[in-house]
Amino acid sequence: MTTLYGIPNCETVKKARSWMDDQGRTYTFHDFKKSGVPVDHLDAWIAALGWEALVNRKGTTWRKLDPDMQAGVHDAASAKALMLAHPSVIKRPVVEWQGARGKPTTVGFKADDWAAIKG
């Protein structure tokens, strides 16, 4: 089954979940706040998408970080440590598309791009 990862109060996640429901797509929702960030999946996301795509440098969580902590994020290992410590810094939603060809994992929400995903 397709899994949508995020936090429930995020506006982008709300739009994404609404889109999934409107399209009749079945999915499970993984709440980072309640269930944490699955480390093995985070490793796969970093490998597939790159850590730069996953760290939301425009969000509130990033802006509230100490400048030294921000400056310390310079590679996959430091980004992974930050994302595990502060799940809200992960750009949302991350979606693992079951049965999708081409892009089985995506980050962010763009309805037009999602409509093209078969899975």
C-alpha cells in the first residue's frame, strides 16, 4: 500500500491527503509526531532523493534552529541526524508509492505530478 509520511497539522500534508481521498487512492498515513521517523526508510529516501531534497530549509523548524546547528548540516549523515532529532524539518509529505514506476518515492505535493503516478 502507498504510505504518506508527515505531520497531520501541516497544510501541505492536509492538501495531499485531501487529494488522495478525492482521487480515490488508498494509502496509509504515518505520523512523524506519533510514530517517529523510520530510520530504514529515511536511509532509502536519502539514497533515492538526496538529503538536500528532504531538509526543508524554508520551514519554521529550520528557521528556529541555532545557526551553528544549521551550519552543521552539510552531508547525508548530518542531515539524517537532524531529521531524526527534529522530524518537522523534513519536507512534507514524503510518499512511498506502492507499485509506481519511475519515481517510487516523492517529496512535497504537486497535484499534476502526482496525477501522473500510476500505482
